[in-house]
Amino acid sequence: MQLLGDNMGKKKKFVYIAVLAIAAIVAYFIIAGQNNTHASSFMPPIGAKAPNYEFVYSSNGTVANVSSLRGTPVLLWFVATWCSGCAVGNEMLNGNMSYFKSHGIKVIEVELYNDLGYSGAPIASFVSDYAPAAEKYSNFESAVSSYGLTLAYDKDGYLDVYYLIGPNGDIVYENDGSLAATMPQLKDKINSLPNIL
């Protein structure tokens, strides 16, 4: 009789856990539907002032912030250095730095804070490995993000997010797709904004 009671208790516990799991799954999809899980809903919007947080240039350890970039258009690209798509993006960047230079755009490749908790190469090594020509351009810098910068620009930890920021500090374009895959769209946007950039 005791054995039967134990089995009934286990069944009730299992049913209770199963109901909780189903409720959690349903709640997740309801919230996801309300919030639109597409990353752009969590990104600073086009037309807004670029959030002002700090980063550290890898070349000399200088601490800077986003507002210090005003006066020149900037491509602020966030990467994880263990991300293979970001490595391909670097290879794409390597072949397009002359385009950014000719359009007066400064490119800052920023390692996401703590590499999103995974082990990757230092950003300077990552760039040297995949975009060695980019380093030779005066309009290119690599940097490491502060926690606040990563949270403001990449709240959900996407691996390959970038922003085009105008000289006045306004965001004029953003993309949560990989730089490698969206380079043509980025160039189209730059070509369509001669009066802003």
C-alpha cells in the first residue's frame, strides 16, 4: 500500500512539473510575440542620439566614449571574437576599407563586453588575423566595449550588430544582420545619405 502511495505522489509531482513547464513555454511565446523578438526592437532607433557609453581603443588603451566621435560619420560594429560570422565580416571589411575611407567614415570594430562570456581572441589579434589590411587605414580602430555600451547597443547579445552614426551623433542606420551578408545594403544606405554623412 505504501508503494502505491509513493507512485501516486510521484505521478502528481510529475504532472505538476509538466504543467509548470507548459505554462512557462506559453508565457515565453506570449511575451515574445508582444515584444517582437527581432533584435531591432531592442536596438536604439534610427534618428535617436547614439547612447553615450565608454569603450577602450585596443591600439593604445585610451578610454573614449561615443560622444567623442561626433564630427565625423562612424560605423560602430559590435563583434564577438569567437564568432565565425564576425571573422567573415572582417574579411569583407578588409576588402571595403577604401570605400569607407573615400566616404569619410571612421570604422570602429568593438569587441562585445567580456566577449559575451565566452573565450575568444583579443580584438587586436582577431583583426590582425582576419582583416590585416584594415589596420593600415587611418579611419579604422578596434576597441573593447564597456558593459554599458554593450547593454545599450546589443542588449540581447547578438554576435554581429552595427550602427551608422552621423557626424551630429544621430543613428542614421542600424542592422542586426551580419556585416558580411549586409554590406551591399550598408553601401546603398551610405550612398543615399550624402547630405547627412
